[in-house]
Amino acid sequence: MRVTFLGTGTSGGVPSLGCDCGVCRSKDPRDKRYRSVALIETEQTRILIDCGPDIREQLMPLPFEPIDAVFLTHIHYDHVAGIDDLRPFCIFGPIKIYANKSTVDGLHRTMPYCFGKHLYPGVPLLQLHSLSLHRKKIVGDLCITPIEVMHDKLPILGFVVNQLSGYSKKDSSDSNPQLVYITDMKTIALEELEYIKGAKALIVNGLRFYKTHHSHQTAEEAVEFARKVGSHRSFLIHMSHDIGLHADSFSRLPEDIRLAYDGLSIEV
């Protein structure tokens, strides 16, 4: 299973409009961050986690191949605003979107032209599916289990992702998760933590160093969270320009925890 970080930035992206800080002026491509999106692939299956407003640019360099499903963490603009840009993929069939009920309801309100009996030609063909917490969803040879985390007071989804090939469905879904993807989290209930302990790879939000935020983890809080999970290795996403220069991060983080960057691919 390969994970490609198509975007690792927070809601405004990096560089930030109007900012002249060292990060926003950096020539290091690792300091340029689209809004957070991940592409997860096996030889059989291809899924997206989230679909923000930069998705056209994020997908343009990649092979034009079917996307089997899109899993959404929540309804906020920086996580769903690119769904309309997926319309070219409808030549392969309707786009299957999985999210919690509040996100599904929100898409009906924000994209009403995509739903109804009489759709005008050219609209993206979307199939919305509501997910239930902890109930596994099989897409190709991937098993995706939604968990709940809190984005301040808003319940949103994280995802446990396991490849079924070479595993029994029970073992690949219930013990030592291969991949855990969480973004925009501030807190998590203890009972949810049990679903992700021992993850081989943890992808989790870390907005910035030092200064706390009411609805997002700092990098320090993300490190503490990774220790609670007991993940083998961890990658921080959903970062603002306040995270600092990527090149400086190696001295500020443990060796098993790294800042992800746009274009990074990892094998899990």
C-alpha cells in the first residue's frame, strides 16, 4: 500500500496570501503546501482522503486512472471544495463518496445541482454514502474503518486503512492497523484510541510549534498523541506557515516523527 501526500497544508495553504515570512518566501519545495489530501493506492485500488480546493493541481501530474472512492473527514471547505473538479473521472463511472451523515447532508446543501431527478449535462455524477462509526467499508482490497475525533466541538472522522491482501479481514482490520489518517483533530476519546493503537504508520495533524490552538493540535501535541498510539512511524500534516522551515524540523522532532510534505510517498 502506497500513500502519497498530495497536500499537507492547513486551510489557507502555504505560502499564505499576503505573508512575507521566511517560510512563505522559501525556495524549498517542501515548504509549499497545498490543502491536505492523501492518495492511497494498491495494485487494485485507488482512493482519496478528502478533496480540497487544490485537487485539480494535485491530480494533474498523476496518471489519469479511476478513483474507486473518496473518503471525507468533514464538511469544511478546505476538505470538500474540490469535489466538482473530479467530474472528468466520471468517464469511469459515478464517483463514490463516503462520509458521516452531517457531511453528506452538507454536500446536498452546498452542491444541490449534483442531486435531483433532472441533472443538466456535465455535472459530476456523485454517489453519497453515509458511514457508521467503526463499521468497516471494503473498497477493492482496502478495508477502511471510520473513527471519531473532535475538531474543537465538531465530531469528524479519522480513518483506519488496511490492505486485505495477505491478511484475513479480521486481522487486517482489528489489530495493529497498517495506516491511521487523522486531520483537524484537537481531542480524541479514550475508546476511539483503542482502534488505532500500534499503528504501523500514523498520519496526524500538527498545525504549528509552540502556540496552542482551540481546534487543532500543535506539533508538540501531535508528538504526545503519537506516543499514546504507539505508532511505528508518524507524519504530520495540515500545517500552517507557522510550522517553520521544513529543513529545520529535523532538530525539533524525534526520529520516528517527521513533517510530511507535498509529493512525499511512503510504503506501508
